Amino acid sequence: MAGSASRRAKAGQGWQTWAVAGAVACYAALAVGDGLNRLSANRLSANQLSLARYVPEFLHSEALNEESLMALSKGDAKAGEALARRAMQIAPLDARSSAMLGTARLMLGDAQGAEAAFTYSAQRGWRAAPTQTYWLQRAWAMGDYRVAGLRMDALLRLHPASINNHALFDPLEQDPAMREVMAERLSLNPNWAQVYTRDVIGLADQRLAARVDVLARLAQKGGSLGCGGVQMVINQLTGRNQIPAAIGLWRAHCPAAAKGLIGDPDFREFHVGRDGLTEFSWNSDSSGDIGLRQDARGLQVNNSGSLPAAFLRQKLVLPQGRYRLTWTATGADAQGNGAIVPYLGCDATAAEALPATPNGKGTWQAEVNWDGRCPGVWLKFVIKPQDGMVSFAQPRLLRAN
């Protein structure tokens, strides 16, 4: 855990600043309400008058909390502290007021006073995001990962979108021990799991790699988010040409891809007319000449045009070596039909045809000598012009002896 300790020590040099940034940002996301926010912004910017004068008496403490938040967001810790004190006088049992007070004291450099305020807030029921943030950071700085995980989980359950608070979560995700804790919390299927895997567009490579590591650790614990659960992460990885990481995560979380070199060989996750979740899923190539439908036997396909046309493709990850590709293709008479030809290549539009030979009872095979020249290789199936439907099923790819 030496790396974790050094990261905590580095963060610990300015941990109060770190906690302030996280607390204010998280509390802003959980502010009292859009109506009060708009009223606060409009009234204060126009007249610099107290928001509490514009709301019923029973909302005075909430209005003061709003004003305290605005002051803290502008860096005015003294005003924020004074407003939080007034809010506490009106509603001493309100956890948010003491959380605002603790945040203000942190900004003023009063560590002891801040801890007292956050302790008081926690005793009121852990309802305030700044309080969760404060004790999360304290536990992490002390190396108490169990408590840090509890506080992190509680914070994200309160407000899942706070995972996008980079000031708060970037340091945590760069700590391997904390990533282990995050995987443990994800195994409980929390409400923030979807946000964690969905909001990945534009993430820096380092943070995306940390998130992939968390998901890999989750899989090692027997947890799975399913094919759709990791779709956005996989697409980000393939878009950055990080193919090995992408296929590893895909196979770990998507049951249809867990076995074999070809994913979903029985087309259980494939739907005609709908794009696959990722490049590692089956994707159908659209063409006005192609007729394609799905039934219990597999795929039924025909080509009414005058030229061969692709109807199905999937990206594979193949180490260099010899392989044997097999599939079944039969016509309406249940006899073997050679209209379907497999292609393989780094570029789906420039893949090379694989010579196919009949193997009896409607099965076909093609020998593959792959040189491993690209990390991800496209397998696609093309159908020659054909009057009737061809039944296509059971594509398999195995290493040859």
C-alpha cells in the first residue's frame, strides 16, 4: 500500500482545500430547490437583500443556508459562516446548517471548529453532502478505507451525479486501495452504478483507466453489470483504440461474450434492425437488397440484388495463429447452401474473403491463418445474390491444432 500512502500524503498536504472544493460543489448540486435558487440569484444580484425576507418564516433556515452557500461559492467564508450560524439558531437540528458552518470554518482555516461542526452535522443523521464529503476525505487521509467506502457510497447514493466532481473523485480513483473499495461498493448494485459507467465521454485517459480497473476488480469479485451496463465504457475504449482493455472488460461483464472467440454465437443479444451495443456485438449491415429476419433456427437472409452484400459483422480480438471458422448455411430444401462467404480484416470495408469448404449436413468451414497485424479484426459475413432465403446459424471460431 506504499503507493496509496504516498497519494494520501500528497493529497493530505492540502486536504482541507480538497474537502472544501468537494463539499461546496456537492452541496450546490443538492441545493434546497430550483425555485429558491432562482429567487436567491435574482434577489441578491438585484438588491443584495436577504433571501430570508422573501420566504415564509418556516423556510428561513433553508433560505439562510442558500445564502451561505452562495457566499461560500464566491469565496466569502466570513459571510458564509455568519449566515450558517443564523440558520443554526433558527433550526439547531438541521444537519445542513451545521454542514455549511463546517465548510465555512474549513475555508477560514479553523480545522478544529470545522470538525466540531461536521461532527454535530453527522449526529443529525448524515443527510448533508458536505458532511459526507468531509468524513470521506478524513477517513481516506487516515487510511481507513472501510469508513471511506461507506461515506463515499452514502454520498453517491444521495447524489449519483457527484461522481463527476473531478476535484473530489479524481484523487480517490487514482488510489488502488480506494478502487478496491469502490468495486466492493459497486458489488452491492447501488443506484450510482449506472452513472459511474455512463458518464465516461471525454474522461481523461488516466481516469478512464482507473474506472476500467474498478470494473475489472468488480468482475473478479463475481459482480457483473451486464452487456448494457458497460457499453459506454467499452465504446470509449474502442474509440481510443484500446482494444485489449475493451475486450477484457466486455468478456468480464457481458455473459454473451464470456465464452469463445466469437461473441454471442447464438444471436441471443442480436436484434434485427438495431445496432449492437458495441463493436464486439453483432451488427447488421443495412442494404436495400438484403432481407434479414431472426427465428429459432438463427438468421434467415437473402440478397435480391446483383452483387454480393455484407449482412453481419463483429470485431474480434485474435492473437497470431491458426484458426478454424465454422457455421451452418442451408437453403429452403435444408441442404447446404454456399451463398454465404466469411471475410476477415483490420478494416471492415477492405476485409479479405476466406475460402469456404462444405463439411456435410449444411455445415461449412474456413481455415484462418492470422498474422496478428492489428489488435482488433473484423469478421463479416457476405451473401451472394440469392433468390430464396438462406438459414445461417452457429458461427464458431476455434484454434486449429
